[in-house]
Amino acid sequence: ANIVKTRSPKNAYPNAISSNRFINTALSGLAVNDSNRYELPGFQIGLADFSSSLYTTYTGDTIPVEYFQDTTGRIPPEFNVIRFRIPPGKKIRLFQQPFEDWKYHHGEFFTVGAWVFSDAENAAQWIYTSNPGGTNRTVGSEFPYISGKWNYVGGVFQNYQDNSVFLVYLTLFNDPALNSDTVDILVAAPVFYWGDQIPFDQAGYVPSTGGLFSGPVSQSVISVDVNAPESVDSTNTTRLYLPVMGNIFKLRSSTPRTIQSINVTAGGSANNDAAELFPGGTVITLLNESPGKIRIQNSPYISLLNGEDWYAVLPGGYLTLVNDPVAVNKWYEIGRGQVQVNYGAMDIDFSDPAFQDQGNQFNLAVPPLVNVVNLVGTRGSGIIRYISQ
């Protein structure tokens, strides 16, 4: 038999790929707090009337939200299933909060999806609000829906180049024109991927210590301009803010920067709308793409080995840090190094300030790893008495 799959820009179907940007796709940790609000780590649950766009996080007993045991075998066991019991004329919104990753992906497409099960018609839809050209725009995914079965509800949208508004969420409906009774809607495995690839991440947590991986393990690599608005505190230039969805950061700077803290705070105290805290125990590696411009300084928030600053003067320098599992704004060095770049023979003009010791006019500053120097254009440029003194 032959299988032919077709798709439109607003439909998505499951496949096994990685790079999911939702941090709690397993929907773990559902609880009710003292204010009678449902809490789900990484997500916010909101309630509104069917025809309203004003959501409240107060759900109370009117909208029971609870874990549910899937008996169909369709959902992999590493994913929890949550049941929402929605009365007529109400709707639920589920979206990741906070989510600042979109600020680093302007102009790109993204794909969202989730498994949904309900007997109700048109029970779930992804909604995306943006503002290309300064005009608010709201679009929704299609309803590829069969009642009484698990359906994969998803869509592909674009994060416009000039977006300053980005809100994408899964909405669960009980349309009073279609249903007169309370409906049960089951949800599992919401995912978000950059690109127009078809999502579904079958990976789960390693179930025990000493677990084995098979195949490649991919980490997120992000280029960061340390002077960009999303990377700085507008009142404190020693603070650096990195996107929390990354593990490896290629740092660049056009001007000298000394950094004494990394994602030290979030919210209003950060003076940066994009600032978030890394989860405790996160390992990051910094790659210096602007040699001689970026210094990571030993400080109360960055504990470097032997108290020695990291200041890479050659291409290929890297520093690896891990943050404290409790005080997540405190970082500890676990390694540093230098990717070997052998220049071999090199032409050097002593009249070029790049090779002069600014503190000693007679000292020729030869870059490390250079083992043969050919002096060119030196006539009348000065007297060399020392080499890399």
C-alpha cells in the first residue's frame, strides 16, 4: 500500500524530531494553589467565556483539571494526559509562560502541536497573535478533528521580522451552539519547534541514573551579540542576559565588555524584558568570537577557577559554567580551554599597532602559536628590543 500525506500551512502531523522549545511537554506537576488556581510548571492555565478574549487564571471548581489515565495506548507512557471538564459557553487557554525565545527568531516559521481527545466537535485550536507592521493579527489552526479519537491538532505560523507581540496558545472550547452539556477534553504532549518541520517528540526523561543514550545528542547553539538590547541591563553593563533555551553561546562584541553576572535576575529588576533565569543545574559553554573584547570576571555571581578571569585573546577560546541548583544566578566554572589555531608563519609589520606593546614601544607583540615571523615594512617604524616580553 502507498501512503501519501498532504499538508497545508495551518496543519501539522506527528513525526519524531527534537529541539522542542516547550519546557514541560510531559505536563508534569499539576497542582492547585492556596488561591484555588491551577498551577502547571512552565504553563499558564486561563479561563474565559466562549465569546470573550479576557482570561483569568482563577478557575476554581467550575473547571475541574486533573490527570487522566489513557487506555487507548496512543500516548507514550512518558507523557501525562490532563483532562479539562469544560461547561457550555466556556473555554480554556494553555500557553507557556514565560516564553521569550521568539525574540531571537524574528523572520522564522514555527510549528506547534498537541494531542487532543474529545467527543465534542471543534474542541481545540491553536491561536497565534502577532503584530506585523504594527497591526495586531490573530490567526488559528484548522480543526482536523474526529470525535472520540486522539487527534493531532497543530499548525505552522510565522514570527514576522518586525513582531513586537508574540502569543501562541492552545485553546479548548465548549461551543454553546454545538454542545449543551459539559465536555471532557484530554490534552497530551504540547510541543513548539522553530521551522516548518512536522513536530512530535517521543523522547522522555532518562528513567534512572546511569542511563544510556543512543544516537546523536543535540544541544542548542545560539549566536549572541553581548551589546544587543536583549542581552544587556540598560543600567548595568556588567550584566549579561542569555536566552535560556540555549546551552552553547557564540559571543561577539564590537566594543570591550566586562561581564560580572549571567542572567542574575528577571522581571523588572533586570531592566530587560527578555531576561529569564536559567533552571538550576544548567551547563552552558561560552565561545568567544571577538578575541580581546570580552572578559568574564570572577565575581560573587561567577566563581572562576583560582579566581582567574576568562579573557580570550585568540579565536577558539571557550569557558564552561554550571549554575547552582538553588541559587540559580550563581555560576561555577567547570572548565575552559582553547581550540588550537596554529598560524605557522606570519607576516608582521611593526608599524601596525596590533603588534605593538602599548606600554613598551620596543616590545614586539607576537601572537601565541606563531612560530615563524617575517618582518615586513619595518624600516623607520621603530626599534625592536624585546619579543613578547
